[in-house]
Amino acid sequence: MSFNVSATNTHYCFGKVSNVQLSTNGYVSASFSGVGSTPLKVTNSVVCNLNGVTDGHTGEYCNAMYSALLLAMSSQNTVTMWFKNNESSCPTGDWISLVSKGLYHFRVVKV
């Protein structure tokens, strides 16, 4: 008997928030211009759902993240996002779900 266990990589990415969006079904989306050695370069990407539906995050977490994203955008502070997945690079693209890319931790960094 053998088991195939895949290793899960954890990594972090840096970016500045260039827009924050809220849809009528509760999805919070944002765009990030990448900075630093591991840049997060995504546009219009879902970060969570305010209703805490099937994205693995609670509604309270998403409310806090929404507020933090707005603060980071207005202050032009850098954000750090941690991902847990089988990829070794930061997500890139347009209209992707950062939750499906393994987003599990978020930080705003004072400049």
C-alpha cells in the first residue's frame, strides 16, 4: 500500500491596492500592483465574501479585510498576502479568485 502525499507550499506576495470593489452578492474584489521580490500582480480579483459563504473565511474576517483594503488603498501602504497551495509563485491575472489560490493570511505594512 502506498500513499501519494503532495506537499503544500506556503509563500507570501507583496502589492499596493489600486482598487477595491464590492458586488451585490457580497464578493470583495481588489487589484494589486506588485512590489518587491515576490510581487502580487492581479486585477479585479476576489479576496473574500462578506457573507462568508463557501470561500473558507468567515463574514467577520471578510468585513475586516474589506476595511483593511480600503485603508491600505487610501494610505498607499503595502499589503502582504500569504498563500498555501502547490504553486511557488505569486498569483497573476485578471478576475481570478485569490481564495482558490490558497489565500489564508493578510497584513497591511506601514511604509
